[in-house]
Amino acid sequence: MKRILAGVACWFILGQFVQAQSIYSFQGLGSLNHQGMPNNVAMGEVGIGTPTIWHINTQNPANLVYNKFSTFQVGLEVDRRSFTGDEVSGKDTDGGLRFLGYAFPIMPGKWSSSFGILPYSSVSYNTFSQGTVDGTNEEVNQISDNRGEGGLTNLFWSNGFMIKEKFLVGVRANYTFGSIEKTSTISIGGSDVPVSNITYEQLESYSDLSFLFGLGYRHTLSEETYLNFGATFSPQTPFNGASELSLIRLSPTGSELETVEVGSQTIQFDLPGTFGFGVSYQKLNKYTIGFDIESERWEGAGSGSQTYNNSVKMALGIGWTPDFDNVSSYWKRAKYSAGFNYHKLPYIVNNQALTDFGINFGASLPVSGFSSLDLAFKWGQLGESTNGLIKETYYKVVIGATINDRWFIKRKYD
């Protein structure tokens, strides 16, 4: 199994993240992805104040201290979306490897570290519009075909430390990189006007560093019953890149006639400052109830060419294990999870803020030792089908694997 997962990890690193088309991913850096693991998705995407010893916490680096094992996680996600609006409808399905992380204790109970790779944003859209050109004597039609693909990826390195008993701090360094390609093909023509086709092709490439800081605290209520608190902070960070623009003249049949390289320039997109808070009530190996709220200061962020709203996300989740020590019933040893989340997005369309609502559930099924097969499902709705907007209804299925082992313990006996 370890050899298979090692091969999957190589495929994951060399491949691309993919997601089904989302109409609204044309804005900013695209659709912003949840920065948690499959177990977090199953529990409503909570994680800031919800520590666990069985999985990697990528949402709050301070909680890594609870990882007593060397933990490897990988996950596959399938995304299916349907679109409805004024005289608009459609469907799309895509998927691929999305989660990869490895965590290990350096000083067990005092210092743990992790690294991995997660998609930060995804761009995948194809829109079509047509109309007439104003101010002409003859009726001249204009057709626009707009496409975008790509996205950004976080390569992260996190460390969590116990400063005093029950008080934790952590830091996560992100190297974010990737490219976004946007093309717009415009066709103009009429009964007495020859058809003219031109494509505007823009390639934006980014690479830069950012940091996320975390705090954690555990209050003991009784034996094996805890109240956990967590907080995260990330300052507004300038994100640097380069943009290249090309103009392509096409024949009426669509073949390329001429390409003009307009040139390239440096660009900057300011990532927003974020603050998150989470709390959870936990009965060890029995149940956990968690709540997160996260705010992003998008006002003053971005590239300056677009207006953004401040963003807020709330998540509530529960996970429970019927009987962790039951040796006769496999299903009683499994962990079951459910939750929901609400996200007010920073993007504004037709002077309206976009909202995303999701309902999640899943399970972690025990396999050899302390490892597990992690399953999650999310039903979500983005936008609405009125006021000139388009409603996206989507389904996400996540299949993940977690391997827990003690890889760096020196053997006493051979």
C-alpha cells in the first residue's frame, strides 16, 4: 500500500489540479479552495480549533503538536457542477488528486513539522455572448467567446510548538505558484461587413511567499474531555508575478493568420489579511463538535482594477466514533462526520456579493494499524439564478488515505 501511495504522490506532484468549470472563476485569482484535508471536508471544513492526532492539520499549524505519529495523507476529489440562469444551463464534471501532506514529530509533544501541497485557487470557465455593435449604419453582429484555465498551488511547510503546557504556537510558510491563461475571441461581421476574428490571449504567472501564524490552547474539563481553542492570522501580502499579452488574427474559418506579441509586464496582486477563530468540545476517541469563523480583509487587496468585498466564512461540524475499542464490530470503530459551511465570497457580480453554502458528511474507515480510508461528500450552491446571476449547484466526492506509523523511532531490538 505504501508503494502505491508513493506512486500516487509522484503523479500528484507532476500533474495538475483540475476542477469542473465554474462561471465565477473568471474573477481575481479564480475560485479559492479550502485549505484543509479530506477529514476536514467531511466535518464541514472546520479545523482552526479542532486538533486531532490521526490527521494532519493544515488549517492551524499550532495544532500539529498533537501529531504523535508520522502521518502521510493523500486525497482524490471529483467535482460535478450544473449551471442555471436566464436562458442558461449546463453541466460539467472533472476531478483529480487534490490533497497531499506529510507530518512528523521532531520532539514528540513539543515540536511537530509538516509539508505538502494544496491547490490555492482554480480557474476553469467558458462563457459565450452575442449582440450588435452600436453606432453603425448596417446591422453588425458581435460574438465573444471567453475561456480561462489554470490556477495557483500552495507548497507549504508548517511547524507547531508547545510553548507552555496546553499553550501552542505555529507558523506555516506558503510558496504559492502557478499560471492563469485567459483568452477572448471576438468575431464581428454583418450582411455587408466582412467577418473579422481576433483573439486576445493573456497569460499571468505568479510565484511568491506568504505566512500564516497560529495559536492553540486546550482546557481540560475532565478526564479525556477537553475544550480546544485556536486562532490564525495572516497579514496582507503583496503577491508578485508577470503578465504577457498576445493578439492573434484569425481567418473567417478560424485558422491563425498572424500573432502579435504585445509584450509583458510585472503585476502585483495583494493577498488579503485574514483572521480566524475556532473552538471545539472533544471527548477523546468519542466525539468532537467544532465551530470556525474566518474573516478576510479584501478591501484594499487585489490588483486595484477590481472592487472586492470583505469575506467571511463560518463552519460547524461534528465527528463521532460509536465504540473506538470495539474489536467485534468494524463499523463501530469507524469515525463518522457531518457539518455545513457558509462563505460570503469577496467577488462582486452585477453589484451583488456572491455566497457559497455547503452541506458535508463523510467517514474515516480504519485500516491496518492506526491508518484510515477517508471519505467525504459535499453538496453546495454558489450564486443564484435571479438578478442576472447564474446559480451553480455542485457535488464533490473525496476519497483519501491516511497512513499513521512511527517511522523515526530507533529500534531497541533487531
